[in-house]
Amino acid sequence: MIRGAEWSATGKPGIRSVERIELCVSDADWPFADRYRRAIEDNFAALRAARPALFNGAMYMLREFKIAAGVLTGVLVRTDYASYLYWRERPALDPGIRNCFAAAVLHSADGALLLGIMGAHTANAGMIYPPSGSPEDGDIVAGRFDPAGNIAREVAEETGIRLDAGGGGDWLVVEDGPRMALLSRFDLAGDADEAVRAIDAHRRREAEPELAGIHVVRGRGDIVPGRMQAYTRAYIERVFAR
């Protein structure tokens, strides 16, 4: 059973804390991907003409979910990146599906939040996010999504930072329209400038780094309208509310 997003009085996405995430994988196909296959392939070909580095790998979408007694439960269906890209511009064609992903919110020792700026070759060029990525085959363990493993891999790939698997306690679930972000806080040992230097060094070692740079947030004034999704802005406003 899908329970809709909780919205605050200001119309911003609500943020709920959960102790556990239990998302299992279904054997069923995603009917949307079959129904629109020809249009999906044409759309992906056009996107690749502009960004040849795009790769049509396997990923998982959230088909149904509920939050109860501090636990997020749900069912994931396996699809491909091309189908997701087509759907995300037309979510009304299947309003019962969600783009569910885990993200690491990196906090420096001097109180800043570190966000990644997506590279020009990616499908989200110029957007500013916490390090994250859609669930892939390697993130499925014994038929269930491993969100901690997913973000550890994504953060290492994007930034070179090796995360403590313990994370920051409870997960924060943010429903942002057709997106569901699963946020876990990680506190870094060094200050923001030190972290940026280390991440930049990692990016220079990469042949094609996923990130174009790091956006340091020290307050609500560092929100960039148009380049941050609502879930990112909501988290920043929550952290820097005082």
C-alpha cells in the first residue's frame, strides 16, 4: 500500500525518521517499461547523442511502500536506466512508482554540509546533490536492497571518502513528489576545506569523474534555486533552521 508524501504547511516535502529500511525485490517486470519500450529507446538514443557517456545499466524502482512503527517497507522492481529517464519526465504515466535512492549527507567538523556538483557528461549535469545513486544489482543482498552498502559505494566512487558503515543512526525519508530520498548523516573528521581538497585530489585521479566539484553549504544562503531538488533544499533548511 502506497502512502502519499507528508507535506508541511509551507508546501515543502516532509521529513520522517525511520529506524530500518526493508525493501525487497519483486520478480515481476515494470509494465511501464514494456508499454513504452520503443519511445524509451528513442529517447535514450537522443540523450546519448548529446551525452555519449550515458550507460543504460540495470536499476530498481520502488513500486509500493509504507512507513509504520519506524520501519520503511516496500517492493522494488528491476528495470533499466533508459526506462527511468523516460519516466522521470513523465511521472504521471505511472504515478504509483517512485525513484527511491539512498544518499549520504556529509557534515564536516566545522559545521558545513558537502554536496556534489554533477559533471557535464551525466544525465543530471550541473545539479547539486548529496552523494547518491540509484539501487543497482550489486546493492541487492539476499533479495533486499542494502542502502548502507549502496551509499558507501557511491561516496567512494564520487569522492574517494571511505565511510564508516555505522552511519549516523536513523534514516531520514524525504518524499519529494515521485522521488523518495533515504538520507543518512555522516560526520567527517576534518573541516570542509580539508574535505574539498581530498575530494578534488580524487577527482583529478579519475579519467572521467562523476562530479564537477563540491558545493559547500554553511547556511540557508547557500541554497541554489533551480539546481537543487526539493529534498536537498528541505534537508538544508532543517539543518540550518536556527
